[in-house]
Amino acid sequence: METKEAMPTRTEAVMAAIRRRVASRSLTPGEKLPSIRRFARDMQVSPSTVVEAYDRLAAEGLIRSRPGSGFYVAGSPAPVAPRDVEPRLDRAIDPFWVSRQSLDAGPEMLKPGCGWLPADWMPNAAIRRAIRALARADDAVLTDYGATRGSPTLRRLLARQFAAEGLDAGPEQILLTPSGTRAVDLLCRFLLNPGDTVLVDDPCYFNFQALLRAHRAKIVSVPYTPAGPDIALFNEAFATHRPRLYITNAALHNPTGATLSPSTAHRVLTAAAAHDLTIVEDEIFADFEPEPSPRLAALDGLSRVIRIGSFSKALSASIRCGYIVARPDWIESLIDLQVATNFGGPSPVAAELVAATLTDGSYRKHLAGLRNRLAKRRREILDPLEGLGVVPWTLPRGGFYLWCRLPDGRDAAEVAKAALREGVVLAPGNVFSVTQSAGDLMRFNVAQMNAQVLRVLAQALR
Amino acid sequence: METKEAMPTRTEAVMAAIRRRVASRSLTPGEKLPSIRRFARDMQVSPSTVVEAYDRLAAEGLIRSRPGSGFYVAGSPAPVAPRDVEPRLDRAIDPFWVSRQSLDAGPEMLKPGCGWLPADWMPNAAIRRAIRALARADDAVLTDYGATRGSPTLRRLLARQFAAEGLDAGPEQILLTPSGTRAVDLLCRFLLNPGDTVLVDDPCYFNFQALLRAHRAKIVSVPYTPAGPDIALFNEAFATHRPRLYITNAALHNPTGATLSPSTAHRVLTAAAAHDLTIVEDEIFADFEPEPSPRLAALDGLSRVIRIGSFSKALSASIRCGYIVARPDWIESLIDLQVATNFGGPSPVAAELVAATLTDGSYRKHLAGLRNRLAKRRREILDPLEGLGVVPWTLPRGGFYLWCRLPDGRDAAEVAKAALREGVVLAPGNVFSVTQSAGDLMRFNVAQMNAQVLRVLAQALR
């Protein structure tokens, strides 16, 4: 693992554990800290290490010593960053659990359950160059609403990229959106009536479920295999449920990291044609593939498949911008819908920054570097995880997820709750599972793992 | 009017008219231009002026001379800006008409029907300073998703501003959204079931209608008077339609520019309480008020009123960011809904730029300057409009709209179509009217008016 340089001393590890408990309100102002002896045993360090940690935290003002009584959390601890939201330990484990806990986690929290890379893995130098160039752009770029489809420059860039991948779509067939999620949201509005049935994978990205519930859709799932959806059950689902839409991932499946095989792709499209099914193919992790895998949109020629994506995973999740690629007549209707619900697409300023970063000379190298770094991380984390009895369900070709089974049928939701109390946000399996059949599975983001995460995980599994 | 410095020579005016016809596809490649004699008569210039204009356009390559035959539009005219969307002359005049035509209008088009200020009226210097500061921000600001409520800095700024206006709402009661429209969209999702009835003003902002149709809501309207909704009819609407929600503007009403009076505000709230009505108060034009007018949200204390707004009108429509202010329990549910449908709020980068621009030393002066400039423009445009028989329905206290009646019951939709052929986007009354009772009314944006607009309008009214 690449975490050695980041390994804290034992004293620092104890200090960090206390800070996280205070940040997560597992320890609240005025509350007594664990005794030195007990905490030393829990953390597997010597009592003198805990004494030193407590003394240093008292010097910082986070805790106070009451002679003869012990250490207490100080009255109003100065937050590390100004925030008015704290992780809620009492939240139900539902499809919102991971998003809310990880989006609102403070900098003290560790987030191996989250769906993004650490900020220092991103192409920050190229983004800063793009921002400096933006400061010299025309007034109209800085202040006008922009065209309804979004930046022509960015759409032409995307059209060229799609053509290289065998997908023939002109810039006028691309609609920029404020995010990849928003792209799926617009499509659900366009394609669904309340009560329509939508097919998803089991497991699938938890937010597909949250989104479909917001649309009052009936959700039906098909088990995902390491080669794509189980085709026999996929076909069965038509007879039983008559779904209107299938939402899935291309390239690297979330959460499993699996890749659709060519033959499964062909069968999915054959079944879709037989039953007049529309497919939304979310390729948000495509940049992380070592080699391009089959794309339903390219095979189908955008007749019943709609492709969506965004730049949040490899470029920036702060400069929010996503896209939809679809038939021209559908794009025309989607524009009206996006005008009605957002008065246009993404921030033109955001689209400008994305286009400039994508065309920065360093970007191709950045992507290659990410892929190498993630491959190394995936390899390095396997041993320590298997040492805890945590075993990958499949070995992904790329990306940052490992979908793993916990030992002895352990309840991932309980493990996640225990870890949250220690300031670690995990992603328990059932938030991804419509049928709630992933109770002993867990999704790990290898880029967010370190020695402290492994320590908390070991403790939560004990 | 302040348009003198921008007044083109007669030759330039003729050239611009031809360019607009080509841009709007009123003249298509290969088509013959009007004869010199006819065009000179239409434009009220001498034939030699038209000859000079045609010659110069031929030198530019936009048109070609065929000796003995006349002038023709060149085969593939180089577009002024790269665009793949042109205004569609065949579009039906519906609530999308103004938005689509004005958002996708090229730089050659004039847009007195649009809902924004010219780019050079905006605080561009302050925005450029904010962008340069952004280039030095932490990596996390540039690439992380950010907290679910959006930038704490911006929310604290807003909370202070609201407190100064008498609205007591903490930063945790503010949810940032990607736009003001998106704020209303989220609220409709949160508050409405398909088939629910929603009350709007007649006339009202056309996009409220487009949005409510997307939500399958039943739309009922109440006539708007210069002091707010007609209270007798407002009360009648409850008995007949049992609306769930009322969406209206605070500060300056769109399209009329009227302001809610204190007594109407009180009666609206009394009726709302009696019938358990929720109100969305859109204050997007608040910055343009000379003096603050009554706010339903402040009177009501955010019990049944939800306030929304954005920075698109006075700061930037490109750096997209809006907000919702509501009861804490409603905000909590809205966060889940925004995570489900957009995986969070606006671009954190956008929120950062908005916060930095709002706190720039020049911003208060910018707003005061805008108000003065608009007041002058409103006064200056009245005479020329009245010269055409176009009369304001009311004289607004601020903002950039004049809601005017056309002479002799002229059909505003026909006038708008004729003007579009001349490259001018107008906003005909019925796009704002649920009952289609504003057929001879028109909304003018005084900041987008100039001599050429008046000339085209005069011609279209003839």
C-alpha cells in the first residue's frame, strides 16, 4: 500500500481517533473520555501513548483535564472547518446513507465508502490553468445563460471522443446537464409515468434507487454477474414486470467493478428490442478502464439506448457537468424539459473549465497515471483485506471499487455503524441492493483506504 | 436613450439587418436577397446605402453578386460564432417560445424579449477577481462534491442578508441549488402529487407554467393587479379549485414589474392560513428594488412560505447558483431529494465565485449603479414606445421589464413572429398568460432596447 508516508505515529493515531469521535458527535461537549487504561487496550497501544495524546489534545483545547476525575470534551470545541452539519449516527441505512454521510463528512472523517478520489489525485494543476484562462474570457462567457444544449466547444470535443469509440453522434445530439445524476433524472422525467416499472441491476448504484423512488417508479432488479446482468432472469423480468426502462453502468459497474461481456451486451440489446425497452447507459467510470469494453449505445447506434456520463470522477466533482447523448428528436424534447426545470444546462463557466482541462496537454497523462495508481492500490489492499477475512466478489479491470464479502456472514450495516462511531464512513452492501440480498457485502474505495481504516474495520469486525 | 454611442451608420444598419436574416434562416444559403429598390424602401434608406451594404457583405463573403441577376446568400456562410442551433421561425408561441429563442439566439440577434441584462452591465471586474482567487483555492474546493447544503460561506452570507431584511433563518435553513428554477423544481417535487392544483398569477413568469406542466400539475391562475393578486378572486379560487401551492414573485413581479402592497400581502397570508396553502415566493429580482417591499416569507416567519432566489439577474447567469430558504424539517427532506436527483447542489466552484463576488468591495456600488441605469432606461424608452402607441400597463418601481399594451388590439404573437424574421426576439403577452388573455400585451426588457429594436418594432406594428 502507498499509505506508509501517511502513517501517523501511535500518539497521532490516538489523537486522530478522539478528534473523529468529537467530530462525529460520538463524544459530545462535556462528556468524559474513555479511561487511559481502557482506551490503550482498545487502540492496542501503551497507556503512556494515550497519556501523551490526551495531554496534547488538552493543550490544543479540544479536551480538558479535571484533576482527580479524568479528561472531558471541552465545552465548545473549535470545529476543524466551519460546518453546521454533522454525520448523523441515528440515520437509517437506506439508499441515502452513504451519500449523506460521505458528502457531509468533515475533513477529520475517513471515507472508504465514498464514490470519489482524494482531492490531491485530481488534475489540479490543469484545472488551475483553466481557471486562470477563464479570468480572461469574454464578458458573455462569465455572465450569460449560454445556449440550451450547453457549450458547443465541449460538445464538439465529446462528439470527437465518441466517434473514436465507434459511437456516431453529432454535437447537436449531445445535451450538457449539471451532473450525471441530473442527466438520469431528466431522462426519467422524459421517459417515465408514475407507476412505470424500471429495471436495475442487483446490486446497483444506490442513488439509482433513490432517484427512481423520487419518480414514483416501481423498481425491479436483476442479479448482476461478473459478465453483466443474468440474462435468463433479465428475460424473465419482461414477462413478469413489463419494464419500460433499464438503467445500468457501462465500462465498470458500480458497486461490483464488473464489466459487461460482448455476448451479454448483445443479448441485452436483443431482449430490449423484442420488448421495446429503453436503456440508459451510465458510463461515468469509463475513464478508468484499461481497454474500452462493449458499449450498448455504440452497438445499438443510439436507437433505444441513451448514453450519459460526467466528469466528476476523473476531472472534478466540484466543477459540475454531465451529459446526455441520444436520438436528435429526444434531445429536442429534453432541452424543453431542462429549460422548464433548470432554465438551461450546466453553468457555462463550468463547461468552459471542463473543456479547457480536457484539452490541457497534461490530461491524457493524468488519466494514465490514475489508472496505474489505482491498479497498484487495488493489488496492495487485497492482502490486508483478506487478512481480515474480507474477500472480493470479483477482481475489477479498473476503477476504485472493490465489492467484498465480509467474513462469517457479518452484517455490513452493523459494521458500518460501528465504523461511523470511529469516524469512518463505509458503504454497506444493502444500500446497493433492491432485494436487500447484500447484507454481508461491502463496497470499498481503494483510493480512500489507509492503515487507520483497516484498523477501524478490524475492530468493527471483531 | 443611451443608445446614441451604439447607433450604427445607415449602411451598417442595413448590413446588420441582412446578417440577422441569414442568422435566423429567414434568408437561407442560395436565396436571392431583396432587390435594392425594395430593401431601400423597407429600411427607409436611400438605394445607394443598400448598394454599399450589399457590396461590403459580398466582400465579407456572406453574400455573392451574380452579374445581371442580383445578390444571393453565399453557399455556406461562416457563422459569426460556432453554433449548431438557430432560432426556429416555425416554433409555436408557447411558454418555451421566449426561452428557447432567446437562449439560443446568436450574437447577431437582438433580444428585447429576454430576461437578462447585457453582459457588459454585469460585475465583470469583480467576477474576474473572484476567478483569479479561485485559482489559488485548496484542491478540495476545486474537485470535491462539497456538502449537501452547499457552501457554508455563501449560506452564512445569505443568512446575514436575510436577517437584515427581517427574515430570521440560520445557514442550516438554506439549501443551495444549481439555479432558481431548479429550486422551484425541487419544491414542486417535494410538495406536489401529480394532478394537484397550483395557483399562479395571470400573467406570470412563463417558465412557471412550463415547469408545472412537467410536474403534471393542474394550473389555475388569478389576475394580477398593480398591488398583487386580485384578492377576491384569490379567495374564490380556494373554494373552486382547492390549490395545494401558490407560486409568485416577491419584490418585482415578472412580467408586470408590479409590487405586492402590504395589505395584499397580509390578505394573501390570511387566506393561505385558512386553506393550509403553501407559498413559494421567488425573489429573483429583489436586488433591483429601490426600497425593500413586503416579503411573504418574513411576514409569515417561514411557516408556510418558502423563499427562493438566485444570483442570475444581477451577478451572473453563467455562474449558476440558486437557493431555497425554508423550515428546517423541509430542508432536511429537500436535501435527500437533491441528492437523489443531482447528487448534491450547485457546483461548489460556482458557490465560491458567487460568495467572493458578493463580498467584493465593488458589489454594493455595482447594484446601485444598475438601479440608476435601469431607472434612466425605463424613463427614456417610454416616449419612443408611446410614439408607437405602445403603453405601459403600470410604471414599475425598478427592474428591467415594461409590460405594455400594443396599439389597436394588435396580436403580440404575430408582431413577435414578424420581428423574429428581422432578427429580434420579443416576448408576446400570451406566453405569460394561463388564460391566454394577454394577446395584445408585450414584455420589454429596457436594457436590451435600442434604436434598431424600435425600428423593427415599428415595422412589425405597421
